[in-house]
Amino acid sequence: MALFADLPLSTQERMNSIGQERSLAAGECLINQDDVDHILYLVESGELGGTKNNKIFRLQPVDVVGEVACLDHRPRTATVTALTPCTVLAFERETALAQFCAAPSDLQTLISRLASLQASRLNDEAAQDRRSPAQCVDDLAQEALQHRAVNHAYLNAMATGAFPSLHGALADFAQNYYGYSAHFPRYLTALISKLEKHEHRKALLENLTEESGQYKEEELLELKKCGVQPEWIIGIPHPELFKLFRNAIGVGNTAAVDDHIEVVCWREQFLAILNTGSAAEALGVLGLGTETIVQTIYQPFVDAINKLGSLQPEDAVFFPLHTAVDDHHQATLKAIASDFAATAEGRADLAKGMRKALALRDSFWSWLHERAMAA
């Protein structure tokens, strides 16, 4: 899609002045799938091609590629290779944003156009999708589990204890993660308010009940098999369970006004997507982009706490509670998502919401990782 064709002349001129020209020989790779960078490319001459979701695509002069990574800080979603000798203009995200500071209207126009391009491509992919709704949701769930946010170096270091101070890393996590996790009931309530079908709302209200510390008998029996005693959790809301962990690790109670700006930004952006996005996008955020990965991302913290060896099991019960029996939460959200995946628009919004949530978490992990390694 031609990005620049209908942009104001001032925006085109500014982009042309900051773009770095790059020449590629036939067969040379421009973008590698899963790489992490934020460069946007405009094809000037020649032809490029790639494969995404088992579908081949071609790029010709005035086409743009890389808008997903540029906008959402996501790992690359496809590999792109020059099919013929070609030239491209490369726009490094931070450099481009800095150059546009003096022209906010041009910046707004550019970001809006990139977002439209991203949405158009997502809708095109969804419209061509011949999978069943359930298969589409399963594939998105697998994509989530393969995302860098789920396989982050921070989580790997937490699982192996590869920090200068494991206790310090856990304490820093406890200090900062609470500003996000304590608001989970708000996130769930925002999603429920988006849903029109009674059965969808009813299913998620059951999840909300569990968040308040109320469990069915079969769930308590299952938890007990995993070493979680009923008296540790019954009647105790999940945010309070996380507070127990904070106190045990030595953080104590901290008012919301003390939340670091990184935590505030994550929480507010997360809530903004839930409140302003479509129902399918909100479901992608909280279901596929969050609940689907909970068991996997919390296991490294279970491993770290076990390595530390100084906490009582009841003080860290928040983590095994979520790694042991969160399957039914995931199943509930995936079943609802399958109803939305019956349309091209729904599939596109599910994917968009999921990828936004994962990008936000990935950024947060990177921040925590940098802090833990510098301690």
C-alpha cells in the first residue's frame, strides 16, 4: 500500500529528508522474522517478497513494510527478501519521531496513516482466512506463547536466578508489578462491560468472583493437590495475595501515587485499549494477550522463589494459584473469542488487541530486566 501518496506535501518532504537510502541485491534479506527493531521501510525501486501466515506477498515501489514493529514495538512478523535489485528508504523510529517534534500535525498525520495501514493489512489477512473460528483462536494463542514477551530474557534470568541479586530482582518485581496486577478486576470489569451476550458476561463474572477469593469445591480440591491449602486463599482477593508476597519479600505497602511512571504508562495504556477498543479487541487484550500466557509467564517466578528458599509457601501462593489451575479461565476466554472470530473484523481485532497487550508487557519486562541487571 502506498503510504505517502495522499500525505500532505510537508509530511512527504520531511520523511524524504530523514530517510536513509539502502540498496539491496537480489536475494538479500531486508527483514528477518522475530528480529526486534523499529525501522519502517519505503520501497523506492525493484521488488521484494516474503511469506506471512503461509501466504506469499509482494512489495513494489511506494509500498511500505514494517509498520507493525514501528508502531507496536513487536518482533518482526515476517521475513522480507529482495526479489530483484532494489532500493528502500529506511526510517528508524526514534530518529523519525525526534525529527517530527517540531511538526506535531505532520507527526499525527503520519501515525494515523501507519495505523490505518496496519488495520487494513490485518483486515485483509482476516478476510482471506479459511480457518474455523476455533482454529483461528488456537493459532493466535500459540502465537502469543511464542511472542518475545513470553520468552523474554528477563523471565529466563528469573527462572535460572541469573541476576546479580535474585532477592533484589524479585523485590523490584514485587514493587512494580503490583501497580499493574492489582487492577486486574478493573480490567475484567471493563471487558465484561463490552460484551453484549448474557452467556459471555456470565462466564466472565464467574472469573471475577474467583478474583475476589471465592472458589468452587472442585477447584479447591485441584489446588490442594498442587500444594495450595484452601485456608491460604478462601475469601482473600488476588491483589491481597500479591500484597502478602510483597510483604514477605520486604517491599511492604506502597500507595498508588508512588508507582513508577513505567508502571503507570503500562496500566493506563492497557486500560485505554480495553475502554476504547471494540469488544473483540478488548477480548484480545485480556484473553489471548494476557490470560493465555499467565501460566507460562508466572512459572519463572515460582522457580525463582523456590531458588530463593526464604519465603513460606502461603506467602507466595499468588503464583502457584495462577500456574496450577488457570486452565478454565483460558478456556472460558478462548470460547468467547471463538464467537468473535467468526467474522473477518472480529479476527483482525482479536489479533490487534492481543499483539498490543504483548507489546506492552514486552516493554515492561525489558525495563525490569535492565534494572535487575544493573543492581
